[in-house]
Amino acid sequence: MQTVFKLTQQMTNIETQKQSIADYILLGLPLTPKDAMDKFGCTKISTRIGELERENRIPTVKREMIEVETRFGKTRVMKYQLPRP
């Protein structure tokens, strides 16, 4: 019984996370993996964006590789944002 509760709770958390991400993306704001972790506790932003697109909860999102500073130098990450009309 404990396992069923944990799975149900985990699914609810994922749905809450997805809804928060959808709301954020629909505002037209850019989202990077670090932003997703900081704002929503999401470590699988590419998965969540793909799920939201397949479920037609958000339109197709523009994906762009950007360069960001880290403590070790520069690295490239994906930025997700709605295309401008």
C-alpha cells in the first residue's frame, strides 16, 4: 500500500511540475535546464517539454543551444522558448 501511495504522489508531483513549466513557457519566457531546476526542481526539462508538446498543452517550443558561464569555464546548454509570432 505504501508503494502505491508513493507512486501516486510522484505522479501528482510530475503533473504539478509540468503545469508550472507549461504556465511559464506560455508566458513567453526562456527556460534553461538550470532555470528549470531552480524554479521547478525539474532535472528532466527536455522530457517535460516533450511531454507537454505531445499532450498539446503547449505549442512546439523553439530549441536553441546557448553558451553559458560555469565555474569551470563555458558550456553549451539548450534554451527553450516559444517562437515569436
